[in-house]
Amino acid sequence: MIANQLARCARLLALPLLLVLGACSDSLPGDLHQHTRDTPAWFEDAKFGIFIHWGPASVPAFAAGPALTPGELEEVLLHEGGRQELPYVEWYSYALARPGSETAAHHAANYGDAPYADFGPEFESRVKQAWDPGAWAELFARAGAQYVVLVTKHHDGYTLWPSEVANPHRPGWGSGRDMVGELAEAVRAKGMRFGVYYSTGLDWTFRLVSEGDLVRDVMRSAAAGEDYGPYVHAHMKELIDRYRPDILWADIGYPSDGRLAELLQYYFEVVPEGAVNDRWGAVDVLGEIAEYPGTTGAMKTLARWMVAFVDDPLRDDPARVGFRTAEYDSLPGSVPYKWEATRGLGGSFAFNAAETADDMLDAGELVSFLADTTAKNGNVLINVGPDSYGAIPDIQAAPLLGLGDWLETNGEAIYGTRPWLHYRNSTGRDLRYTLRDDTLYAIVPGEVGVEFSIESPDFDWTSVHVLGARLERADGDGDLLTLTLEQPLAGPAAVVRFTR
């Protein structure tokens, strides 16, 4: 018993590493470590993907509280007090279970004492009536996305495919329609890659603790019971076998008895050019420690590493697994490793019926987000939240189509590029830089007139162009370059191309 407790303590000391890097260094063989650290070329080149949160929570489509501001999620996890309600609709069943929550009050007013499980059959019934995966794929392609990641099972445990792996705690909790397979086929028919998200660390049909301290609740709910690790492993293997996903996107850690090394080895044998993210840490260890009193502060400190990173001192550690992920956040600058920024168009990932067009990013904000992230060596995974019938609301489609229109003209400054020496300029009008071989792109946010000036880059160029416009003159004056166009160029951003 004492030896076991000491071993658990030793594992706790390593938890910051586990949570940041995804797996302990002795979990994976060396060749597999290298495989997970080196993202495939297609992922490096793609830059822009679509995330989809969709399931039973899309029926009530409710979440309390305003959208998170950049860095706020980290603050929520680190400090006492503050908001108690997340703006995430997909966390509806967690909020519903917490006594006195706004979600519980909303549910009682609209659904009485009906359990969350009642939303499953209602969701499937609505999907059968109306969902068209081809329409989704068409929209994503027009938006310029290069890959699509579908949430196949979120924390509520509901599967979007007819799994042969039975849920021991809620039989029949999943779709009879193969939504995963149908979307994979539609997406690939449009030339995009297809990936799967799976909530590896949480499944509230196995265990749900909702007492009001978000971090402690999450940790105490994580990966409970000896049956969960094998269940996750079987599900993940089923997803690999059926759909050959180009990305495996884990979340909130991975059960330590889920045979992670075996799973990833199998995945890369089946999908040699596959990619994985970094959220594979042994989170069930935290769940055990969280049961002891006085651990809330430690839990909050460790949870910081689950949602954001700033200057990662462990980026070159051999234990690192997968590309980094940042949620409703960004990085302060360019980094030498691959990462991915993810957020919703609005404040929630899953559909929130209360959100309006004013709550969504507009096309210009999407372009700026993509340009900034690309310049910092990241990809953007922007989320859409379809309604419970499978329709993507116009207020979400419009900014995506606006981004697609911009990419149609300016995509060469995004796709297939790499970071330059500097991700932005130092003086004058704000710019973002990307590089492709002997070509440097300066992305200029906002509309530009017939004449506009930018900082002349420290780049040995011989010719200059403005994408989608006719350049009349380029005049240099010290560190300033003034460009004159035949006519004004509408926003949301201009791209100046410098070629050696």
C-alpha cells in the first residue's frame, strides 16, 4: 500500500510534464515519440481546418455566461471565484447536474425534470429528418478549409457512429446513423482531409462530479473505473479501422490503462501520414489525487497546462506527443514547433440558440486570426456548431464564406507557407509575415486605399506585387515603402508579395 502511494506521488510530481507533453517518457518507444513529434507535411501546409461540435446538447442549445476572452480559460482554472458557468453548450449535462446553476433553472423551466438522456433520441430523430453532410462539405470547401475534425464523442458520452462497443452504463447511447462515416465520405469527396475528436479523458456516463469547483470536478470525473480504459481503447481502434482518420484529436488526457503506446503504434501503421494532438496525459492520476482534501490549488496549477501555453520550456523534451493546442487563445510570437489554435465562431463550440451575428467573428476577424496564427507557425481549427437538425446557421456560414473569398485571391500567402524571421513588423502599419521559398508575404489587415505605406521588410527582394490588384508604383523612402494601386482594394486584408 505504501509503495503504491509513493508511486502515485511520484507520478503526481511529473504531472505538469504529463499534461503539457501528453504522455510520460516511458509510455512510448523512441521511434513512436519521433513520429508523434513530427507532424506530416500535409498538416504543416494545410493551415486551416473546421471543427464540429454537434450532439444531444444541440437540442437545448443553452449555456450561461458571456464568451471567454483570450487567456480567460486559464484564469478560470487557476483562481478561486470568478465565473461558475462556462459558455460551452456541449457542457450542458455538467452544468445541469450542478445544484443552483443557471442551466439547471433553464432546464427546469423548459423541460421539467426530464433527464439529459432524453435529448439523445430527440437529436437522432431530428438528424434523420434534415441533415445533409454534402451541404456541410460544400460550405467547408468554399471556406477554404483543408481538413475537418468532427467531435465523434464529447464528454456526454454520446457517439455519432453506430458503435459495436457497448456503453456499460447507458445502453444505446449513440447514433444508429453513421454520421462519422457519411461526413468523412463527403469531406474527402471535396478534397479535404478528415479527422476525429474523441473525449478520451472524460465520459460523464461513467462518472460525473458537478459540485461547483470546475477543476476539481473535472479531475474527479476523469477516467473513473477499471472499465473505462479498455472502453476508450476499443472505441478509438474502431474509429481507426472504420474511418482511417487523418487526425486523432484527444481531449482532457487519456486513461493510463488504455494502452496508449499500442493504440498510437497501430494508428500510424494504418495511417502513416496521420497526425495527433498533445492532450494524451494520464489524467486519471489527477482524479485519484483530487479526492484528497487540500489539493485544489495544485489542481488549478496543473490544469493551466491543459488549456494554454506561453513560453514552453519543455518543447524539445523527447516525451512530447503531437502538435500543441491552444483554446480560445494564441501565442505571443512564433515558435519552432507546430501548434493549432482552436475556438468557436462565437462563444460556444456547440450551437447556442441565444447567440446572434454580433456574437460571431466576422470575415475580417477570421482573416486576421488566420494570418496571425499562420505567421506564428500554427494552424487554425475554427469551430462550427450546427443546430440539432444539422443546419449550420447563416450567422456562422457568412464569415466562413467571407474568409473563403479572401483565400481564393490570397491563399498563396497562407497555404504551404512557413514562418519568417519575424512574425510581424516593428513600426508603422501592423503586418503579419509568411514565407514560401524565395517569396515573402506581408499581410496588411484592413482596407487599403489607392495609396498605402508599409514598413519595408529586411528581405532582399527584386520585385513586389499586391495580390488581386494592379500595382502602379512602389516607392521606397528609407524603411518605408509606399505602394500605389490602380484602384482601392477592399478588405478585409491586402497581401504584398516580395520576390527575390
